[in-house]
Amino acid sequence: MSEIKEKMNISESLQYIFFKNPVLVLGLVLGQLAAGDTTLQNGAALSVTYLLIVVPVLVFASVIGKKLPGWLRVVSYTVLAALMLVPAYFICGSFSATIFDSLGIYPALLAVSTVPVVFASKIAEKQSAGEAALTGLCIGIGFAVTALILGGAREFFGNGSLWGIKFAEAVYPAVKLPFWGFILLGFMAAGVSAASDFFRKGKEINKNEEENQ
């Protein structure tokens, strides 16, 4: 029974990469990406930051947070998320010394958003440390996939470059505006929704065929 439960928990965690993508399906931290994720480097830096925030907070919630009073949990999760900006700063600085300066307030907005608190309170407190770590990792990967695609596309069409390497003349510089960030995220969300419906219908067809056999 425990083995079945463990497999179910792993399956649920993996959903956050695509079918429950934190940005494209759950609609979280849209503003930070639409405004700040304008290049591939920015997308990478925001992804590293988000991963370093979510995983430790969820593990902390699983091991210690659930033992704390309710009012103290929210405070501790937020403080830990903010503290994780320090290692994120140094890690991101290894591939671009000025990346955090160019991102401005957006890494900090990721830390003080309600996302780490909500996932920690609603999910991680009910999981083991390993399950919470896996959930945080999958959430971070789901965020990273979105951020890298969005940032890469906006840099390519807005600057004609990728990771600062020039390939062509800028095609549409306005794509780097927040307005276009929201539009592109909307198209990406629609794609994920269509893919989810396709897989769901495929499973239903397979299930019906098995029942008819």
C-alpha cells in the first residue's frame, strides 16, 4: 500500500513540470516573467533563483515548518525564501556578473510572492522531506522550462541574439515589453492546455478500448 502511495506522490509531483505547470497552468508569478524575463540569461537567472527558493522552503516546511505555530510558518517560509536570494546571487553571477542588476526587483519579487508559502502550506507540510524536495524540484523545472523558452524567444525576436550572441537584426523589439510577455505566456498556456486535452482524450480512448475487450 505504501509503495502505491509513493508512486502516486511521485506522479503528482511530476505533473508540475507540464500538466500542472506553475506558470502556464496555475497562473503563478506571471508578472515577474512578463516584465523581467526578456533574455535567455534573464530566464536562466530567474530559473536558478526560483529553484533555490522553492526546494529549500518546501523541505523546511516538511521537516520543521509543520511543527511550528500557524502564524510563525508563514513568516519563516518568507524569511527563508528571502535568504535564498544570497546563494542565487552568487550562482547567477558566475555566468553573468551584472545579471541581478539587470533583473532589478524581480528576483526579490519571486522570493516574497505567495508561491513558496502556498506550496509549503498546502502540499509540503503533508509530505516527507524526500517528497517535498521532489515536488519543489518539479515545480522549479516547470518554471525553468517556461522561463527559458519565453526569455529565449523574446531575446531572439527582440534583439536578434541568444545568450548575448548576435545572430541577426532585431525583428520585433517591442516583444520585450511586458505587454508582449503576457501575450506570449498566453499562447504558451494555450499550447499546454491543448496538449493536456490531447493526452487526456487519448487516455480515455485507451481506457474505453480496454473495457470493451
